[in-house]
Amino acid sequence: MKNFIKTLTGKAGKEPESAAEFYNGIAVDVLARTLWGEGRSEGQRGMEAIASVILNRVAVAQERGGYWWGGDIVTVCQKPYQFSCWNRSDPNYKKLLAVTERDIHFATALRIARRAVAGTLPDTSFGATHYHTKAVAPFWAQGADPVAVIGAHIFYRLIEV
């Protein structure tokens, strides 16, 4: 429980003071795990861009009064088949659930996620709502112009934020 509280709050042994603080802690944890699962090989810059995509999807949902991929960080990250690291069939899924701050990439992901949830992370994806690795060519990217290429990921703004 102590490790979970530390992950949620960033402070060992300090329990959340409110339901909002507790929920923000869960959002930080899920976002950090998503960043680790999707972009740990991309370093800080790549993980920040992935976080920006997630925040941009939340912004689209909030602006439109909802969207099919969810309306907050947790539902956007865990929408089936949107971020493959959360697919139970993904070989990294169990690792995603077990990773701790002792992993340097997860510690970086947590720092980025805390900034994102606090609203202090700049959008390094140029408004992107989608991305994929250079290794694949998904149907939805056909004919779309990338707004950024960061590391091994190509970013697209398919919906205006």
C-alpha cells in the first residue's frame, strides 16, 4: 500500500487528502504506465509527445461533450485497442502492471505524467491526436499529413483540438 500511495502522490506514506487528489493520482499512474508501455524506448521527448496526444484526446472529448475514446486520461488510455500496451494480449501487458519507480524509464514517465495531470506539460506533439511507429502503416494514416516525427513515432492531428 505504501508504494501505491507513493506512486499516487509522489510522497511516501502521505495519503490523498481528497477524492480529487486520489483520482488525480490514479490518472498519473495510468498515464505513466501508458507512457512507459508505449514509449519507454523513445526517452523523455517521445514520452512527452505521447502524453500530449492523450491530453489532446481529452481536450477533444471535453470540447465536444464526449467522444468515443473517453473523456478523461484514464478512459482515453485504457480504451480498448487505442494504446496497445493495455491490450491483454500484448506481451508487455503484465510488465506494464508490475513496473515500479525503480525502473528509470518508469520514473521518467511518472515525472511527465505528474506534469501532464497538473497542466504544466507543453504540447510537443503540435496538437496531434494520433500517432504510430514508423514500423507500421495504419489505414487511418493513409493520405494524412504528419505534424511531427519524434524518434520512431509519426504524429498526426486528425481532429482539431
